[in-house]
Amino acid sequence: MRAGGERVFVGIGANLGDCVASFVSVAVQLEREAEIVILAASPLYETPPLGPAGQPPYLNAMLELRVWLSPLDFLRKLQKIETALGRERGPDCVKWGPRVIDLDVVLFGDRRIDHPDLVIPHPHAHERAFVLTPLAALAPDLIHPRLGISIEDLARAQPDAHEMCEQARPMGWPSGRREGDLGG
């Protein structure tokens, strides 16, 4: 594996269409990028929706990546993938409403970023079991850059973690950690 790059965690969520196919498509598209390597993928979890009532359950997961892009360039790549998969944006979209795909940069190395387009660590990650549980599956000992608390401890503190249901790993979804990566 080439040297450098930053360890990045991306949360994935969807509750419309074929969510599993969307997740696999995200992984395939990321693997095609010369500046991005998938290091590991969490299990997939079915979770209750956050936001307006009447939505179907979400499917959530986390990808651990090695990235050789700036945070904003990486965000733009993710947004292009979302658009290609049918994600709609704009003033008519319901906040926390149903969607075909949602890609969130949760952590980008140990950076703290406060930009109008990107806040790292993700500003709500520490409050959400559907982010913390898959993140803890990949990096339980990782320390939250703003809070100074391990991801495992943050995940354990979530009152709604029991509402998550781990799903079978689908065909095409990346498996465990890549050989030779120490995750650092």
C-alpha cells in the first residue's frame, strides 16, 4: 500500500430503493478512484429512521478509507457519487427525510474542520447510534477529536443502540481489514 493519505470514515445511509445495491455501488465507485482505498467496511445495520414519521427503516454502515485528497475535494467526490445514485438536494428536500443514499464524512484523520460546507468531526456523530455502532465495529479505540472519548464509549452510551439490527454482509460489500494496513 502506498504511503501517506489520511484515515477517513464515511457513514452511509439509505431507506429508499434497493439500499444494498446502492451501498455496493458506493463501494465500487470509491474503489475506482485512484486517490481512495477502502480499508474496511462495517456490517450493515437496519435502524429506525431519524426525522419525519412514516419513513421506512434505514440501512446504515461505515467505510474506513485511506484518502489522498483534501477534505473538500473528497466531499465533492462523495456528492458526485450521491448524485449519480439519485440523491436529490435543494430547498424542497425534507431534512432527515427518506433518501436513496446519504454519504457523510464522519472523521478525516484527526482533523477539526469548521467550513460552511464541511464540519469534521461530523457535528452529530457522537449523538447517533446508527453512526457510532458501525464506527465502533471498525475502530473502537479511536478517540473522538473534539470530545476526547473513545468511539466505543460513545457507542455504549447511546440509548437507542438496542434498536439496531445487524444484517448479513451482502455480496459485493467489502469485507474485513485489508492486509498490511494497521489502521493508523
